[in-house]
Amino acid sequence: MKNYILKQPVMNRVLYALLPIILFSVFLFGWRSMVVILFTNCIAFLTEFLMVRKKAVPKVSMAVFVTGTLLGLTMPPTIPLWIAGVSAVIGVLFGKMVFGGFGVNIFNPAIVGRAFVYISFPKEMTISWVKPFTSLPGGFVHYQTVDAFQKITSASPIGIIKESGAYSNLDELFWGFIPGSIGETSAFLIILAAIYLIITKTAKWQAMLSCILSLAIFTAIFDAPLTLTYLLSGGVLFGTVFMITDPITMAKTDIGVWIYGLIVGFTAVFIRKFSLFAEGFMFALLLGNTFMPIIDLGIQKLKTKPAKQGA
């Protein structure tokens, strides 16, 4: 297996940062969470391997396991495995390989895969939410089938906010003892992961800060009382820490990074507030990916223009 995998220490560190979140997801929802994550990883690996197998050096990027893990963590615990597999195929194939593979893709593959199944299978992605375990040993001694999960379904916090305009328990949102996607519930663990990624210089803090500031400012403008609630709910923190910081698809210029965060934050809040979608971050990130090459090019031209005039 090692002979087919391209070593990428940066991607290893991202996976290390995700480990506590993965373990907490098992505690919350049982071992099926781990099965979903392993399944998306296997399908992501196989998809990329099939695309590179005839190359002179048939190496699968370590980044594919980051994609597979992120996809698994953004799925509901009740997701049928075949839908999770579809997300991995679409994410790797159309989010990365059609552009030429790792390093040249303009869209975040995990977001491409999740957005596709979110739109294609809205019932499975948005309706069935699970009441988590909250006391030891929690899900570490449980493996529940999809049918068993559906007997204890309840609304997710972001759904409650969308319907009623309020969510009362911020402690639950912070610690993560709430219904939600497998790995997006605990703001505490995601913040710890962000600190690790910044300290190890794996991710740019500027990208995280620009996005969080944008989200906070525009949420305060549109829905001031819910600013903190929105920042702690849904996939906002998870996407900010693990997806907007993707070095391949984020802005390459320093100024572009701040513009990138501004675009994603504003668009996410706008979609949440004015569309039918309860969660807008993934669509906002895809739009940010779309505009970044143009913005970076414009910034680079502005930097070189004075030099040409003085020549």
C-alpha cells in the first residue's frame, strides 16, 4: 500500500488534528460513524487510484485521505453507505482529478462531494438527525443500524434556528452534545484543532480569521442576536478550520486571503438568511473557490503595474 501513496507530511498533520473529532463522533453516535469515515476513505482512495494507475508513477496523494475523512465527518450518522460512497467518487473525480489531480484543482474536493449529495439526496442529508449519547461509555459500546437511528431522530440546531429563529443552549453547541453531522458538532474540539494547525504551520490563521470576522460581522448585520449561535452551529467552524484553509484552493496572495474570507463569510450568511438552505457554508466556499483565481490574478497585476510604468 505504501508504494502507491505519495507522502505528504502536511496532510498527515491535518489527519492528526481530526483524530480527536473522530473519536468524539464515535462517543456521540456509535461505531457506525467510524464505518462511514472508513468507507468514504476507501472509495476516495480507489477512485483516485483508478485515475492514476496508468501513469509512469502511479501514486495516490495523501490528500485523498483528508478528502475522504472530511467527507465522512460532514455526513449525518444515518447516511446510507452508498450515498457516502457517491460523495467520495464525485468529490475526488470531479473536484480534483478532472483538473489534473492534486495541486491543480480549483475546487475543494470534499465540498464538491458533499454539495452534490446534499442537493441530490436532501432527505437523507437534512431530515434524519440523531440524538447523541451524552454519558460514558456513550457510543463506544454501540453500533446502531440506520433503522435504529431513525427511531431517535430529532432536529439539528441549525434546523431549529432556521425554523424558529432561536437556539437556547450555547453550552451544548460549544461542547458538541447535539444532533448534527458526524464531525461538525463540537466547537471546542474544532478550535483545539485550529490551534494545532496554526502552531504547526499547517494552515494559515489569516484565512480562518478573515472568514470568522466576515461571518461575525454580516451575521451581526442580518441577525445580531444570533451571531454567537450561528458561529457555533452547523458546519461553519469545521469548514473554516479544515476547508477554507486548503492550500490548493484558497487564495495565494496575502490580500487575496482576506478577500477570500470576506466572500465566503458574506455568502454563507446571505444563503443562511435568505435561501431555503439551512446551511450555506459549502455553497459559499465553492463560490469563493470560483473567484479566487481571478482575484489573485487581479492583485498580481496591480502589484506589477507601477513597476512597468516606472520602467
